[in-house]
Amino acid sequence: MKAFVFPGQGSQAIGMGRALAEAYPAAREVFDEVDHALGEKLSTLIFEGEIEELTLTRNAQPALMATSIAAMAALKAEGISVTDATYVAGHSLGEYSALCAAGALRLDDTARLLRLRGEAMQQAVPVGEGAMAALLGLDLATARAVAEEAAEGQVCQAANDNDPSQVVISGHKAAVERALDIAKAKGAKRALLLPVSAPFHCELMAPAARAMAEALDGVEIREPAVPVVANVRASGVCDPVTIRSLLVEQVTGAVRWRESVEYMAGQGVTEFWEIGAGKALSGMIRRIAKGSETRAVGTPEDVAAAKG
């Protein structure tokens, strides 16, 4: 059994998806549709722009989704469908890519939702007031204890449970900075601030969650072709009403990626295909579900290998 998984922010790179668009008309059509939905040439930025601009949250989110869906279009052109997977899942914004790939969201709606999500998340907290940090070598329980001790009345929460030895915390900058020393004292191998523009997946994102609730109310969500393993639930969901609710909860809730992979592996998944840019999820998956196979699908060569 296999699962298709979709990357989140941090995997973006200038030129991602360009070879797919050149090799597969269906992949080119994905980028064209996203450009049309947003009313701008995001594809030009993706293929040949500046990394600083692509990394802006409002651009990175729809760009990474477009690249993932372009890769899915290339796979489909070679006879590989989303229904060849038992589950789909995505890391943070990647959950939108998973829902789009599984037919629960239309591509143009997904692009607009992610543009709005990126803007709302950026605007929720003034620049400089929030931060995120990676704690390496600590399990989730210890990372939570670190965050709780560092909070001192401010927000400091475990935001991403990525794998058995990597937890990301998020919150007020002063609290997150206090957490770095506390984490090292509790045995972290490394504790470092991340180069992000806002404190994602914590209570400070409440204004963005309200904005997403309003936006999602106006969008049709259909039953996905295969179950989507939701970030905040770490189990498969198919009900459109539940999906809508979980997408709102996801803005302030933790990304339970380790548990999500454990869930899929527990259901019999032995092969994980990372669809789109980069290989960040593949590394995490190998540390979570030891012995599982991973495959990156982001280039025409990757698609040809997958077909073979």
C-alpha cells in the first residue's frame, strides 16, 4: 500500500516544477490555471523569480501547491492516479494540496484559499513579535514541557511534531527565545530559531483562523477520492463538513506529522511518495516509519521512474 504526501513551506525553490511544465502539457495547464485564479503570473516567479519573493508566505503557499498538483498531473498523464494511493496527506499547507489532488477542492479555489491563508497568517501577528524554533533531539512530551516553562504568561506551544527527534515550537518571540536555553538544559542536541515570517500553528494565529473560516464557508468541498489524513487529527477523514472544520482548526492547531505517518504505517502503508518540491518529508518519514520506502516525485525523471 502507498500514500501520496505533499510538502509544506520551506520546500520552495526557484525553478521547481518548470521541467514538469515543459515536459507535460497537463502540468503546464495547472500553472496556467493557478495564474488565472490569482490574476497574476505566479508561474513566472516560481520558474525564474527571486527566492526572497517566492519565500513570502503569500507566494510560497500557492506556489508549492501548484508544483505538487502539476506533478500529480504528470503522473496522471502516465497512467498513475490518486486512487492508486490508499491515503493522501500534507504537511500544513500541503494538506490543501492533498485535498486538491484527491478532488475535494477545485484547483482554482485551492489557489485562492492558500493566497488568503498566507496573507492572513502573515497579518495575524506584527513582524518581529512572533517566532518559531526547532528543537532537535527532544520528544514531544519534553518539547511541550519546555514550551510551558518558557511561556511565562505568553504564548509558546508545540507547533509541528515532525518526527521522533524534531519538534517545532511557536509563539511570542521572547518566549520562544527563552525556550532555546531551556531546551538545551533538557538535553536538546540543537535548538535554533527558524527563518520564518510569523509564528504559525499556535494561538497567535486566531485572527487567521477566523479569516479562513469565512473563506471556507464560500467554497465547495467534495468527498475526496481517498481518505485525507488531517494534520490536527492524525487520522483519515472523508466527510466534507469535517474537512472544512479541521482546515480552520489547523491554522492554530499543531501539525501532528509524526502521528499521521504512524497512522498510515499502522494501516498497512509501506510506500510514501512525496509529490512536488523537495524531499523534506521523505527524511522525516524514514525516521518515523523505519523500513518504509520513500520516493520523491518532482521532475519528469521522477515521474518516469514512478511509472517504471
